[in-house]
Amino acid sequence: MVIRDLGLATAERGEVSVTRTPDGTLEVHLAGAWRLRGALPTLDALEHELAAAPPPRAITFETHDVASWDSSLLMFLVRVREESERRGVRVDPRGLPGGVARLLELAEVVPERKDARGKQTPPTWLERVGLGAMAASDATWEFLSFLGEVTVAMGHVLRGRARVRISDLLVFMQEAGAQALPIVSLISFLVGTILAFVGAIQLEQFAAQIYVADAVGIGMAREMGAMMTAIVMAGRTGAAYAAQLGSMTVTQEIEALRTMGISPIEFLVLPRMIALCLMMPLLCLYSDLLGILGGFAVGRGMLGISARVYFTQTFNAVDLGDVAGGVFKASVYGILIAVAGCLRGLQSGRSASAVGEATTSAVVTGIVLVICACGIFAVTFYILGI
């Protein structure tokens, strides 16, 4: 197996796109990292163009965006050659990297034995476990490397050496703060009403309806305010970050920044992360207030509790430590969401579908990190007696 690294930061898996030039030639664009551990792209787009009328004159290749390759790229090209020969279309290998072209020529010179290809058998459970472990190891290493780069860039910020524009930071703060208030208001109010309704049904059996205020206040201040705000922001802002950086990857703006000597981590990631980290505590406090108001709406309408009694009970139950703990959690959640969104955006491939996959992955990763952090905080605060 031959491996060659061409030194470009592109997609983590091989990607293929096909375009037809005005002179009737099919140009196959290859990009990303072509490795055996990843699945090979299909020939659907190429077969569609080959079947279209009029048939193409020849097939050429454009491989400037290939980051690295091994024998998986050769396997794909052999399939392309077989399909083109079946349809009588000539393949021009001049656009391929030198090593690939020589290997492809060698594959053409040496005929394949009829019994060389064995039957395709599905991988065993042990192979699936191994592939899954390798994928998890790679993902963990990429995540830790990204965190290391972000930490170094944050050190540059503290020393005043980072290239962070204040105008960009203010824009991101507005997007992550004021523009998020409507959806945070709706979700927080509804969560407060749900907590109060569930609590009211149970506490009414013991004539302890007044403790609905305690349950809603403590629940929103300690956990639900920060967590629900984080989940909303993961689906709203984290996805936006991934889509923005993924689109910049497609248009090669990130490579342009590197060419100019500007770190994408400092210029693109840090303003988003700082903005979300600063806005999440404020959104958390706002969410706590809206959740308590939602609980009061149920307490007033369903249980007949007066406003004075309800809010007095809430203030007596919720102390400053509960609020401070929720605000601290919200800040950490904001960092995790920003890291997940920016990481998936920078890992995006060079196609529209790859940007969509990166956006979906950013939301899922952000929510998973938030839930895991919430569990860790719960255990840690219990051990510390907070």
C-alpha cells in the first residue's frame, strides 16, 4: 500500500464531483483524504454523465484538492476505467498525481486473474469493533488537537497577540444574544409550565401545592435553565457556526487565510467562542426568569396561588449558590457548543452535502457534550456539597 501526503488540509474522506466541459469532456474532481479505512465514493454521478446524450469525448481528472491517498484511490480509478471502457469512452490520466498514474499504468499492464477477487463478505463483528475503535480514536485525537489549538490561541488573546477583530466579536455577541431571545423565551416559559404542571399533579395529593414554586425555582436555577438554553443554542448557533465555516471551507476562504499567515483559529473560532461564552450566562439568567414566570402561570391558573405567595416562596427556596452554579454551567456549555460547531465546520468537505452533514454533526456533538457535562457537574456538585 502506497501513501502520499500532499500537504493540504481538506476533507477527511475522499470526495468526487463530475462536470462536463464545453468541448464534451468529463472532468472528474477528486478531493479530500483517500484512505482505506473510509468508504469509497460511488460512481453514480459518473455513470449518469456517461449515459447522457451525447456521450463524452474523454474523461479527465483534477486532483489539486487531494490531501492524501493510498491504494483506495487506485481502486476507485480502476473502477472508473472499467466503467469507461464498457461504454467506449477514453480515460486521460494526465491530471492524476505521478505516483497514481504510474500505479494505474502498472495495473493496466498486468492483467487481473479471473480468480483474484474473492467473494465480497460482510465484515465480522471483530472487524466492525476494530473499525469503530479506530474511528473513535481518530475523532478523539482530532478533538483534543483542536482544543489544544484553541487553548494556545486563547493564550495569544490574553497576551494581546491574537488577530481578533472587535467588530466581529460584537456581531457574534448580538447574534448569540439579542437575536436568540425569542426562541429562548418560548422554550424556557414552556419548560417552566411543564415542571409546574407535573409537580402540581403530584403535590396536590399531599396538599402541598405551594412547593410547586420551590420545585420550579430550584429546577430552573440549578439545571433546566442552563441546559435548555444550551440545547436551544446548540441547534441554533452551533449549527450556524458549522454552516458558516463549512461554506468557507468549500469556497477555500480558510486556505486563503492560512496562505496570508492568518490563523483560522484566532480569526474565525475565537470570536465565536468568546461571544457565546459571554452571552450564555445572560441567556441563562433570562431563561431562569421566564421559567419561573411559566411556573407562576400554572400556579396561579391551576392552583390559585397568589403572586406574592408564589414569588416569596421562590425567593426563599432559591439561593445565590443555585443561580451561580447555573450561570457557571451555562458558560461551560457555551464553550462546548462553540467548539463543536467550529470543529465540525472546519472538518467539512468541499460540497453542499458535506456542509449539511457538518451542520447536523455539530448539533449532535454539541448536545451530547452538553448532556455529558451536565452529568459530570451533577456528580461533582454533589461531592462538593454545592
